[in-house]
Amino acid sequence: EVQLVESGGGLVQPGGSLRLSCVASGFTFSSYEMNWVRQAPGRGLEWVSYISSSGYIVHYADAVRGRFTISRDNAKNSLYLQMNSLRAEDTALYYCARVVGEHQVDYWGQGTLVTVSS
Amino acid sequence: DSQMTQSPSTLSASVGDRVTITCRASQSISSLLAWYQQKPGKAPKLLIYKASSLESGVPSRFSGGGSGTEFTLTISSLQPDDFATYYCQQYNSLWTFGQGTKVEIK
């Protein structure tokens, strides 16, 4: 069974940093591209970042480029999102999600909540 | 990147109704569109990919259509479990979601 379990969320002040983690199981993590997607409270879904299976190719949404860094450790079946210079508008539930086929997303974790507030 | 516009934002319907949600892309995305269902407090669930391919395990009352810039998600006979929010997502150029359509009980 495919499982994605996020952690690392919490309350942080504006300008602060957090590192999110996502541990994968039930599939060969190193063979799959991955995304981070977020959802602000009561709002819709917003794609945040992408990483290739090797980790060599990454993409970011304009809203986070230059502040967030995606990475992975295939030996640990883990995906990461380093978030710096956090803003109130970054408050959201952050999901890690598996990319398949022609880049649709088939599995999602349950999310980890990031709250940016003073 | 393509912007995605869903309509309607909210849809009131009854069990047994045929329901159609529309998603329009700001530029052609070929058939690289997915539909997701999300229930409160839960992660999204993939229903349809490549505009019209049904994900394994998804009931056949769900169907998708369209290509280029206009797409539809149809539920042929709405069931109690289908009351949820639905999102389209393009993956032709990075990823962009529509704003969502909430299907509520009439």
C-alpha cells in the first residue's frame, strides 16, 4: 500500500523557517517524481514545488521561488521542503504527492499544517 | 503557465442527478488534465487523468471529456458519497489547479 506521511509543520513567526519531511512507503520511491502542494484554510489547492526522481530537476511556483527549496534522499525514502522567509500567506496544509505517467498526481499524504503568525 | 477556470463554483444537486462541471484552460493543454475529489479534512483523490481516463477503482459513473482548452467532469447519477469539492488540474506545463467546485445537497 502506497503511503506518504508528512511531518515538520507547526507555528512559526513571519520571517522564520521550517523544514517539512515526507516519508514514503509501499513503492520504489527512487523511481518517482514528487510534488509539494498546499491548501490554505478554506481555500483551493496550489502547487508549490516539483522534484525529479533523481533530484536533479526542480521547479517552483512563483509564490515560493527563492524562499523554498525542495530536496530528496532516496536512500531514506524521504522528500523535504525547506521553507525560509515565511510569510502569513504561506499558512496552509502542505501535502506531498506522487507524480506518475505524464505527470498527473496519483497519491497524496494527509498533510502537515504550517501556520505563520506572530 | 495555463490558468484554469472552473464553473460553477457551487452546484446544488439531488441524489440521482446528472452533474457536469466545466474547466477551461487559458491556453491549450492538449489532454493533460486531471480531476480530483476532495472531502472535508481529507486529501484529494484522483478520479480522472489524461482528460478522460478513469483511475483504477473509481466508479464508472464518473467520466471526463474534452481536449485543448475545454474540459468536463460528469457524474452520471449522483450518489450520497459524491457530495464533495472537485478540482481540475492541468499538467501540460508545471501544474495549475482550478479554484474548485463544491457539489452540495439540494
